[in-house]
Amino acid sequence: MRALVSLVDMDALVESVAAAVVAGVGVIVAFSLAVYGAARFADERRTGASGSATFAAAVTLVALAACAIAVGVGIVIIVSDRV
Amino acid sequence: MGDDVVLVIVVATALAFGFTNGFHDTANVIGTSLSTKAMSPRMAVAYTSILNFAGAFISLEVAATIAEDVIDAGGISPTVVFAGVIGAIAWNLITWYWGLPSSSSHALIGGVVGSTLAAVGTGAVLADGLVGDVLVPAVVAPMVAFLIGGVAIALVYRIVGGMRPGPVTRGFRLGQTAMGGLLAVAHGTNDAQKTMGAITLALIANGTLAEGAEVPFWVVVSAAVAIALGTYSGGWRIIRRIGMRVVKMDAAQGFTAQGAGSAVILASSYVGFPLSTTQVISGAVMGAGAGRRLSPARWGLATNIALAWLVTLPAAAAIGAAAYGATRAFGTGALGPVVVTVIAVVLVVAAFARRARHGAPIPAG
């Protein structure tokens, strides 16, 4: 086992796993919040609750912006490291 | 002159591998979008092809790993790379013929390692690169994709669980259009680089490039074109197996599987791990679908897929070694690669013709 570990670049492995878990779960959850906000916005607007509808719309926009920024930053980091 | 002819044949063969890689693997990328009806097949294939092409330009770390970290390019000739790529193409086509989504990446690495072992023994195989950059990530990455898919889908259901299903499904289908695009970019990033790596390895082995040299731009462009054309040509058998048969998904699960797969492939591309995108996407699909019980028939399919993965490296290595032996039977010049190429083309055409006559190979279930 120790011999196997000595062959592996543990820093690169841990870095890629951590980045994948944080970015993957983060973007999926953020987009789910956007879907939640959009569905909630439609429901609240139908019932005339304008305050709640505005809040739901804001949740959607912030969550979508978070997704876009996370993906954009990720791509920029990969491109900027191109050998 | 003879060396140049061999090099041209190696480049053409590597681009053919890139084409079969797109043809064979990329169908997995769009399987989840088709399964949940987020996109029409025609649109999904065109969209994925274009983004595969674009993805090929964003990183060169994986190409560097293939070209420098697995095989000592100074210890082999372009003929060895040729035989290895022939092994990979042969295994890709065998698994395509039977509808099995094995890994093109592992086929390439297995093929080149096999031909290298046949040519010069163990001396030119870099064990630490093979184990550390290929084998360990090959095991870890699908498990990470499974974990991300499983954890994320649990959170997704907690967030949207109380909402009306109609708007939620529409929202996630829209999300799948975007996330499917990101997955195509990720696939292009990791898989097109394998073709670039093989060509660069041959250029270094031939003495055309110095060891450690940057991948030439014409190699990047040609590899991107090859994988995009392969994708466009389609691989419908494998779409059916991954996207629709192993796990029947809803739109939230499809989105989650695509997100988990994209994250793992992009993070691995960043550090230069040449992953099997097929395995990663399958792990993500299984993770996102883990909340639903799989039928015994579906587990049987998953088992067949796992077996195909297990035999890919040794099978491609054996074919690569045999291809090297067949090539050297005609001497050290260009005649061997020419003859083996002609034989390979005849076998490929025969396989396509037979498949066209007999239809899809996948049994129901």
C-alpha cells in the first residue's frame, strides 16, 4: 500500500477530488435553488403575493449568477494553466 | 523517407483513433439529455460535436501526461506508437460492435503499453506514471463521480421536493441543456488530448520534437476535428445502454449526473489525469440514480459494463503487442505499418457492413 502511495501524486489527486466535490455539489445545489426560486416565483405571483414573488425571483437570479461565475472561473483557471 | 512515411501513417492512425473515440465515447455524454428528453437526438449530437471541438483547446495537461509520463518516448519508435494505436482502435471497434461502453482512454494506454512491452520490454514503460496518473485515477474518479451524484441528488430533492413537478422538471431540462454543453466541453478537453498525446509521443519518438516540447497547434486542431467528426457520426448503440437502460432518470437526476461528471472530468483535466470519461459518466449516472432501486436486469447490464472496463487494458495491450509483431514481420520500414493499416481498414469496413446488415447488437433489457 505504501509503495502504491509513493507512485501517486497525492497532491494532484487530492486537489482534483476536492475541486470536483466542491464545484460539482456547489453548482448542482445552486442551480436547484434557482429552480426552486423560479417555481416559487410562479406560484407566488399566481396567488398575488408580490413580496414573496420578488424574493423568489431574487433567489433565482443570485443562484444562476453563482452557477455562471463558478463555471466561468473554473474554465478560466484551467485555460490559464495551459502548458 | 521511410521514417516520414511511418510518421504520416501514425498521425493518420491516431486521428482515426480520435474519430473512433468520439464515435464510441461521446454518445455517453448526450445519453442523459436524451433519456430525460431535454434535447432531441439530432440537436444533442450537433451541439455536443461543436462543444467537443471547443473543449479540445482549453487544456494540454492530459496530452503531456500521455506523451511523457506513461512511456519513455526516447526508448521507442513511431512504429510502436502505431501498433499501440491500432490496438486501441481494434478494441474500440470490438466493444462498439457488441455495444459495450468500455474506455477509449484505457484502450489507448493499454495498446501503447502492450506494443512497448512487445518492442522493448518493461524498460520504456514508466511505472509511476502508469500507476499514479492512469490506474489510480481510473479507480478513484468514477467513485468520486458516484459520490457527488449521490450527495447532490439528495440535496436537490430536499430543495425542490415540495414544489410542483411541472415547473421543476422544465427548470432542470433547461439546466440539462447548459450542463450537457459543459459535459461536452469537459469530454472534449480530456479525450481529444489523448489523440494529441499519441501524436506528440510519435513525434518525439521520431525525433521530430524534443522531449518536453509543447504540443504543436496543428496537432491540437486536427485532434479536435477528429473527435468532433466522430461525435457527429454518432454512437447510438452506446447511448441506449448508458442513458436509457441502466437507470431511468428524471430531469433532476439527469442534470445532477451531468454536473457530477463535468466536475470530475474538468478537475482531472486540470491536473493532467487521462480519465475514462465513459466510466466517470457512468459513475455519475449510477450515483444520481442511487435513490431508485435498480432491477436485477439493470444490475446485470451494469456488471457487463464493469467487466468490459476490467478487460480493456489487458485486451488492448494484447492487440497492441500482436499488431507490433505483425508490423515487424515485414521488417523495420514502412511496409509493415502499410500492410497492417490495409488489413485494419478491411476489417473495419467488414465490421460496419456486417453490423449494417444485422442491425443493433444490444439485447432487450
